[in-house]
Amino acid sequence: MMRLPHFRFHAPRTVQEAADLLASASPGEAMIVAGGTDLLPNMKRRQQVPSTLIGLRGIAELRAISNGNASATLRVAPSPSRGDGLTIGASVTLSALVGDERVRRAYTGLWQAASQVATPLLRNMGTIGGNLCLDTRCNYYDQNYEWRKAIDFCMKKDDRSPERAALPGRAALQVCWVATSSPRCLAVSSSDTAPMLMALGASVDLTSAAGVRSIPLADLYRNDGIHYLTRRPDEILTSIRVPGADGWKSTYWKLRRRGSFDFPVLSVAAAAKMRGETVEAARIVLGAVASRPVASENAAAALVGRRLTDDIIAEAAELAAVPSRPMDNTDFTLVWRKRVTRDFVSYALRELRGDETTDLRRRLHAWHVVPGV
């Protein structure tokens, strides 16, 4: 049985108290926990071993969803219709997000993404902030300590031991087992909500003892499997600000082995602002193809000023597949995952066009269980 390591636990009642606790901790000593659905299993596998956990569940203001998205440090233009957007506290559970009628009506893609995370029990505990900060995943990393030791570890974890440091020359340097010549870790971003919120143009508030700063959600991520977040160690992601819908439509499509529970091995988040049948603006973001969500800017640009005809959709799907570079570190073969990127982008754009896709989603759900791919 894998057991949790020993740790101290703090339960602050305010954001300021939590930020002060984090600021007073030594580097690498403390971590933030909300639902714990990802962090606690990782601690059992000794992927993270903080000596202190700072819990956010007791902070009421982080559990609210409110109208409006004004920020003191990032100016967000208000929407003239369908409200001024939403501010979502980082400790809002995924179940609460799915159950919010404002999300379901105005942000369909976000509702779809949140409703496909894990299982109902895990969504009851897991939070939107935790899903945005989800650790990158890899077949060589998401194993217990003994398994990782048997393959001589990897650069994402356990490569800085005194024993390894004492080895001569390059032997002291660990490798990425996915691509042994790679100078960086290629563990993959597997968040469901991050690609969708990026496609919606969301921003996030990061709070420290010194104050609050707001950044576009896209700027929270970097393409590095180890240092995948730009959030400073003393900062807490406290809220997500989503612009008003104002003519935007959105959708989320997810590929996984099983129809529930599994992390995505490919996801497509698409949003388009329509004027009649013409696309005024668009965003397409791919998930689970790199160490961060990947915006397919060329594909989105190909839609602007045009109707979503079959030919235009096919053109955009081809362009979207270009930045999709899946690696052999998760389920299914990487060649096949690269190929079906075009299909999933096509499905998403057809749904934005207004096509009926219920039967297609149902068939994909059943298809996921087919073994041997």
C-alpha cells in the first residue's frame, strides 16, 4: 500500500493568510492543495514530497462564481451582451462549475470540458484551479518510486540525488526516456479546462503576500514538462476571469481510451464569434499534444471573414494539425493521435457551424474502448 509521507497542514481562512504562509516557507517546502485529487496521489508515489501543505478549502471567497470579470491589473473590455463575463474562484469544484446555469448557457465549451474531467466523485472534490495547475503527465513519470528507480529515474523527478551527482561526466545527467536526445522534459499537459479557457480568452489572478497580478491564461504556461507554469513559488492562483460571451460560441472535444475517468490524449477547444454565418474571430487550442496547451493561430486565422463550409473546415483542420506534435508518452500511438487531430478539429468546427453532433459524440464515446490502437 502506498502511504502519504508526513507533512504539516495549514488551513488558512483568508487569501492573505494563505499567501503569508506560502511566503514564509522555504523554497520547495510548501505546496498549495485544494481538492487534492492530483496532488495527494502524486505524494503517495513520491512525485511531490512537500513538508507543508496549505489548504484552500476553508477560504470562502475562492469558492464563488460571480458576474463580471473586472481586474485591477489587467484591463478586460466588458461585453455589451450576455453579461460582463464571469469571475470563477479557484476553489470552485468542477461539479459546481458544471451545475452553474450561467456556464452551461453562455460557455458551452467550458461546461463540456469540466463535465468530462475524471468521474463525478472526483469532480466533486477537484477544483478548477487545480485542473489549470495540473502536473504534466508521462508514462515514465506517473509511476511509484520503486518503478521509477528500476528504470534509473528520469529528468522530471529523482535525477538530483547525491548518488547521481557523484557519477562522472554525462552519467550524472538524467535523460527524458521519451526522447533521449531531448534537452528538456516532454511530459504532457493533460488539463481539460486549460485549452477551453484559453480559447475563451480567459485571464487569471495570481496572489502573493505582495499583492495581485493578472495575466492572460495563455501566459501561465510554458512548453517545459518540469517548469510548465510561470506562476512564481510564492503565488496562488486565486481566480479565473472569463470575458462575456457576446456572440461567441464554443465547444470541446476529447479523445481518451475510456468514456470516463481518463485524462485526454488529445483535446480540441474551439471558439468562434459569429455574425450571421460569417466568422468574425476564432480561437482553436489543442490539449495533450505538448507540455502546454497549444494555440493553432494559423487555423483560427483561416476562418476569419469566411463561412464554415466543408472546404474551409477541412483547410482549418489541416492547419491545426501542424503544431500538433504528440510524443510517445501516453495512450495510443503517436502517429495515430497526430492523424486524428484533423478529425477532431473538424468535429469541433462542424458543431460551431450548428451541425447536429449528438450521435457522433455518442459513437466516439463507444469507440474509445476499442483496444489495440
